Amino acid sequence: NSSDAGSSDAAADDQHEVVLDLLDDRDGSVTVGDLAETVALEQTDGSSLDVDLAGDVHENLVEEVLPELDDDDLLDFDGERGIVSTASESHVVARLLERVRQ
């Protein structure tokens, strides 16, 4: 179903933005667990944390979202340690320029 694919893409884009925004707000690094909880809360409009949803988000972050963002040089993902950190300054500038061009 193409509408499912569209909504799935939109959800992935939302997760990308939440992850990048959270890293922008924090100096240094964050654990994948913290990211998963934050993304899950965003998806429930900040009401209460759904543990099952947080688990699903964690799995999606580790398997898809974080490796994609790491490949695009938008962040650094250490899958073995479960740590996500901001990319180098040049990558942040490139990200901002890309947003302006859109």
C-alpha cells in the first residue's frame, strides 16, 4: 500500500529530525536508550512513555535511522557502545546549508 509507505517515510523523517535536534540540544553525546525514549515520547505527543513503542523505536534507530545518519556524516554512531555523538563541525555546517537550499 503506497499510503503506508508514505507514512512510514514520514515517520522515518520525523525520527531523523528528532535525533538531530536532540543532538543539537546536547553537548557531546547521548545514549541510544535516551534517544529511543525521546523519540517515543515525541510520537505520543509527550504524554506517557510506552515501553513497547520505545523498544520498537530503539530497534529502528539501531538498525536503520542511526546508521543512515552516520553514513550521511550527520552524526557519529558507535553501535558497540550504544553512543551517538555530534558529527564534526564541517558536517554540521553542510547539514545547515542543505536545509537552507531546500
